[in-house]
Amino acid sequence: MSSRYHEVYGAWQANPLAFWAEAAREIDWIKPPQKIFDPDGGVYGHWFPDATCNTCYNALDRHADNGRADQAALIYDSPVAGSKCVYTYGQLRDEVAVLAAVMQDLGIAKGDRVIVYMPMIPEAAMAMLACARIGAVHSVVFGGFAAKELATRIDDATPKLILTASCGIEPGRIVKYKPLLDAAVELSACKPQNVMLLQRPQEKAQMIAGRDHDWADAMQAAKAAGKAAPCVELAATDPLYILYTSGTTGIPKGVVRDNGGYMVALKWSMHNLYGIAPGETFWTASDVGWVVGHSYIVYGPLLHGATTIVYEGKPVGTPDAGAFWRMIEEYKVSALFTAPTALRAIKKEDPDAKHLARYDIASLRTLFLAGERADPATVEWAEDILHVPVVDHWWQTETGWGIVGNPVGLGLLPVKHGSPTVPMPGYDVRIVDEAAKPVEDGGMGSIVIKLPLPPGCLPTLWKNDERMATSYLSEFPGYYKTADAGYRDADGYLYIMGRTDDIINVAGHRLSTGGMEEVLASHPNVAECAVIGMKDSLKGEAPLGFIVLKAGVDRDPADIEKEIVALVRDKIGPVAAFKTAVVVDRLPKTRSGKILRGTMKKIADHDEWTAPATIDDPAILDEIGRALGRKGV
Ligand code: COA
Ligand code: AMP
């Protein structure tokens, strides 16, 4: 089948407003948009400025009321908890309406922030949808972050309420959420008035009288009293959520998402990018703590009337490397969306895909990958074993949906390994040099997007228009800076090669090395430090810390290295996957004092390197090599 991509992208280029007006017809508005885009609103403009709507209504009620009440909306499958269940659209709407009423009884109203700190259980999705129902702004915090990271988010979002559970379950370990939450509230200046906690059978949390409420009791009482909250009318431009993501410092960026534009973009993507029909099962194996989970575990599939899956497990070890194939067979999954690292984990354990032979995965039409660069070797392996198109696509927390992809619903374009293919309608992607001048095809440069960004992308950072402008819009006037570098080939295919800032990508998780350096520098024995991302065959990259000790510190360096590893886990969390710190005598620097992180990375990666001409003392590079050798790097 030939692809309609060029025709559709051309239609958007010819008349972007008509394109998005047409896409907006897929949404049930309370007041439909008369104006499609207001260039004068917000930092760079606002989509659907005069429309009103409710995202929860579009995700649940309209399906429940229009023939899908008995269709599965959300399937929960947890190999770690040993439980499974299914919520139909009717059941999910009813549960969410009750939860929203419970939140209203706790004083939550439109515009109030609610932090959701929960594992991968159905109640996490219900919490998000209940906020959407009453216009509260949710901010989901990933369970692998430590108390300090949670505290930073509490102080920025200033929530009135936190929704949580007693624990998460990692293979071989129960992650007790309540002590982390209590420690975070202790650390934060903002003290949320209420906490609602779901007690899981694996761990009973201690409750604080007056502040903490039992989730199950509150739901039971509300049901007995016949409570259910209706959907409230919101401006399309009202915030739906804040999602914090790593910035270039230890302070994360609060990416804001609106209601109307996000719905329009996600709905468009479900059919056109992912090729999914309502009623089909779309499984995203990620976590609701990440943008991929927000857009394609919760909102996208439900807005589309598809069936989504909340999977509380891993690709390997729960119980084996056949876990994903079991899920595809059991739930007749049409498309799976995961990160390349998950496939590398499966490949490492089961290179010949022996587990696959035990399952019938005939329902699977497409495998989608995102979150990190899809290395060609992994893509080829997946193609060989699955016999379906393996489609890479590139996006960011900030954009909320695919910037560059291969539009399955419009007809697949030829796949080129190493490229996520072509820009989606809405995105005018350019490759530029430092002076914002276009770079010729084939040449590396900064990847920028011509403003305005399409519906679904961040309108701003939470209560921080200025940081929005300085982080993304000021370096290349008229463009959004993605902070990714790459090139375009003669066929218009884009190649995303790496970040231009200090962000590294560890197992599909976005982490700031600057944030880690702040933690290393806080150790009393550390004079100077540098953190780089070194190549890792499983996780793509792994953080590696170099530390120079203060003069006069007379301790075993191995002890300090261990303390540093523990400190990062304690301050940022296990998700940082920071396992290696190396004490060195000196850090290599330029004559002007800039640390040569790029050269250190090449040494750690065993790539070819030469001493930069500007280096102060080339002998230090050999010292670095020897120190890494001692650590077995
Ligand atoms: N709560 C608490 N801890 C968590 C957690 C959570 N939700 N998620 C991960 N962690 C912990 C892990 O247990 C691990 O702890 P450890 O150091 O004690 O072993 C640590 O954080 C690092 O996690 P991770 O980097 O994910 O490594 P892993 O060895 O546990 O798993 C993979 C490796 C590849 C199996 C896993 O990263 C994976 O499934 N990735 C899929 C990609 C993905 O979901 N990306 C998200 C964006 S699309
Ligand atoms: P996050 O905001 O956590 O989704 O991380 C976004 C970053 O991950 C991007 O800026 C890229 O650096 C990287 N990334 C995501 N998807 C891809 C992809 N398909 N190819 C290459 N890099 C990717």
C-alpha cells in the first residue's frame, strides 16, 4: 500500500489551521472551537483558545454512553503481585466518578494540584482521570525517585492532596512508598493538607491521623452514599497536568499540558501514527510516571475507545524473557510500544527467542519504539523474531506525542534502520548550526522546530514562562530547541544522534548529569567532580562519576566511592542507576578551566580519542584511563 503521508503532511503545510480544525472534530467539545489558534496568547500562542471541554469525559463517558460500556477499557496484569483484572469503560467511568467525588470532599476543585505517587496499578490511572474529571491538575511522580526528588516536585507544584499507595513491587524487593512520602513532606516547605493512601496487601503503611485517609474506606463510604462527580467544564487551555522532567540543573522542569490541544493531538496519533482502531488493544509497556505512560497508557488509547494495559512487571525476570509475548497472546495486543532497552534485555536473556515459540502472537501488527535511540542491531533482531514492522519514533516529555515517526495509519514508509523516519504533521523540523543557519542534508546540527509547536506540546513550564523562554525559545529565535542533535538525509528522513545538553538516557529514562554532579559535590570529601554517560550494552548509557578529593582527606578511596554511589541513590533514587564512582587525582580541563567531559566519555567508551588542542595538561587523560582500568571500565 502506498503511503498517504506526503499528501497529509502537505495538507498541513498548506493550511495548518484547517488541518487542526478538522482533527478537532474527533473530540466531543462542550463549546467547540471557533478560533483554532491564538498567536498572542501564552508564550508562543495557544491552541483552541475559546473552546471548552473535559478530557475525562472524552476518555471515558463518551465511550461508556455510546456502546462501549461493556468493552474492556483497562486491563491490569501484574506478575509481581500475582493479580490480573479488567475494567470495562462503564466500570472505569463509575470508579473514576466516585474517586473524583472523594477528592471533592477533600476540598479539591478546578485548578488545584494533586500529586500522584503510585506504582503501576489501575488506581494510578484512575487518579489521573479523576483529576481530569474535576479540573484538578495532576502531577505524577515516578516511584523510582527518592524523597528529595519528590520534595522538589511538591514544592514546585504545591499540591493540596497527594494520592499514593503503600508500596511498589520491584523484582525481589518491596518499595515502601509511605516512608519516602513522609520524608519528602518533611523536607518540603509546602505541606499538603491531605494524603489518600491505597493499602496494598504486600505492605501496610502507617497512617498519620488527621492527614492520611484510607483509599478503600473513602471509596466504600462514597459509594454507599451514592456519590459520583460529574465532569466539569474546562477551557481547552486549562492545564490537565504537570509532568516534571530533567533539566540542565538539579531543579526539574514542570512541563505543562493543556486539555484541548492534547486531546486533539493524541486522538489524531492513535489512528494515523499508530494505526489503531477503536476496540483494539494497544499496549504501552512503560510507567505512568513518564510521558509515554501519560500519553499512551492512559489518555491516548482511552480517548480513542481502545483497550489499554497497565502492566506491573518487567520484560525479563517476571518470570522470564517470554513475559511480553505472553501478554500479547493473552490480551490479543494489536500494537506494542516499548523502549529499545526492554528489547535488549529480552535479547540478552533469550537471544534465540526460544520463549517466543511458546506463544501465539498473531494479533501483533506493529512494534513501536521510543524513549532512546533505537540501535539498528536491536531493531533487526526484533524484526527477525517478530516478523512485524518495528517502528522507531522520536519525541520528548515536552512534546507529549511523536515529533518524527513512521505513520502506520497513513501507510508505512520504507523503514531505514537508525532513523525514526519523517516529521509528523504539525512539526516543521529543521537542522541548524550554532548561528541558527540551516545545515545541508547529511550535515549534523541542532534539531529545532519552527514555532508554533502543534497541539499537544507544552504551552509553558509550570508558573515559569521565563524558564520556558530561556530553556527552549531564546537560543534559536522563532524556533523550539529540542536539545537533540542529528541530521536529515536526502529523502527527508531524520536521524537523532544525541543530546546537546547534559541529559543522558539510561534504560529509556532521562537523567541530568548536572543534577548528579550536584549530589556528588555535596559529599564532604569531594573537591571537584564530573559525571558522564558511558556506553552500556543493556541500558544504552550508564552514569559514571569522577571525583577529586579535597586536600588532606586521608581515607580509603574505595569507601568514598561506595558512599557516593549510596548518596546518589538516596538523593535522586534507584532510577539514576548510578553504580560507578572513580576517585582520580585531577580532572582534565581546558586552559580556561572547562572540564573535558567529551574526551573522558571517549576514554570510558573505549572510542578513539585525541587530546584536544586546548587541554591544560594532556597527562591527566592517561591518568583517567588508568583509573578506569583499575575499576574494570
Ligand atoms: N520504583 C522503584 N524502583 C524502581 C522503579 C520503580 N517504579 N523502577 C525501577 N526501579 C529501580 C530498579 O529496581 C533498579 O533498582 P536496583 O538498582 O536496586 O536494581 C533501579 O531502579 C534501576 O532501574 P532500571 O534502570 O530500570 O534497571 P532494571 O535492571 O531494574 O531494569 C530494564 C532494566 C531494561 C528491564 C528496565 O529498565 C525496563 O524495563 N525498561 C523499559 C523501558 C522503560 O520503561 N522506559 C520508560 C520510558 S519509555
Ligand atoms: P523524555 O523526555 O524522557 O521522553 O526523553 C526525551 C529524549 O529521549 C529525547 O530528547 C531524545 O534525546 C531521547 N529520545 C527519545 N526517543 C528517541 C528516539 N526514538 N531516538 C533517539 N532518541 C530518542
